[in-house]
Amino acid sequence: RVYGISFPEAKMLKEWLHRREEAAKRDHRRIGQDQDLFFFHELSPGSCFFLPGGAHIYNKLVEFLREEYSRRGYQEVITPNLYKSDLFVTSGHWDHYEVCSLFDLFVTSGHWDHYEVCSLFDLFVTSG
């Protein structure tokens, strides 16, 4: 892939570069590691390992979400973390990932949960 960007005026380029510099200062991936909240490892690319402070924040967020689900009348479901590649072939995302050689399984990182949840609907399909 080749990406390009152009600006009609030099001032616009300068503003864009400044915004990028400011965004880099607030990059959650760097800040979280700097604050010892989590770290990344090549054994699980795309998924972080939560350290105690990060696990505390994560659990507070989960607690908040569960309260909101309940308050709004939703029920929680939990999907697996390992999937056969078929799911991502069907969704059209497989070509965007590297093949995992572990028995043709794919480990999700939580970013595509809506596709995993779709498999739950297969259990409850009824004819209209």
C-alpha cells in the first residue's frame, strides 16, 4: 500500500505536523508502558500483558461496563479468545492478519469482538 497526503498551503502542513506531535505525546500505548500499566510481548502481538496498576484500571472499567449493561437492560455474554481461521475468512478480515500456525487457530485481541458475537446468533436462529 502507498499512502499520500498533500496540503494546498505550507501553513496547513505545519499545523498537521504540530497536531501529530501533540497526539504522539498523548499516545496511550506509550503512556501506559511508561506508567507501568501494561507491556507488549512478541508472544502475544496486539494484546497487552496487564501489570497490577493496569489490571486495576481494567477491572474498574469492566465493573463500570457491567453496571451499565444491567442499568440499560443488556445481558453480558463472553466469547472465546481462540478461533479457527474460518471465522475471519467469512468476515473478510483474514487477509489482514498473519497466519497463526497453532493448529489453524487465531487468537483475537478484542478489537473484532462483534464478529465473534455473531457466532452466538447461530444458536438462536429461528425461521420467520
